[in-house]
Amino acid sequence: MRPGYSRKRCVDCGATRATALDGFISTNGLCKRCGLQRQLDNVDGIAGRSGPYFQRWRLGICISQLPTEVVGSLYAAGLFSSESPRA
């Protein structure tokens, strides 16, 4: 995002500053309701060891601990999904 730019709509629900709670849209483009929901989904997924946020976390840990060749092999074998949790 370019410097000085202020987002006008939530990227999840499409709420504008006028319809969002407190008129707040974060730098990431989320209203308070969607930001909180995404945070709770993330915490629940990691704590429950399931879901797309856990998969992304597990991939990050794997990449940081293993050599690149091993991570590439695991990725090619389909162990990790390449999709974003919220596409």
C-alpha cells in the first residue's frame, strides 16, 4: 500500500468507513468485526491444530528449520497447501 493512503472498504465484508464499527478500517483493509473474527479463527486453528492458518504456521516452522531441498520435496508431495486461508 502506498504511503499516506487510507483504505476506504473492508476487504472481507465490503463495509465502508461509514458503515463499519467506529468508522475504522485497518491498514490491512479490515473493519474491526472482520479483523477480530480473523484473529479468533487464527488462534482457534493453531490451538486446535487444524485449518488453513495452522497449515500456514506449520509450513513457516518447517521452512525455518529444514534445508530448502527438504521443504521443496514436502511441498511437491502435497503436504502443504499453496492456497491462502482467505482468498
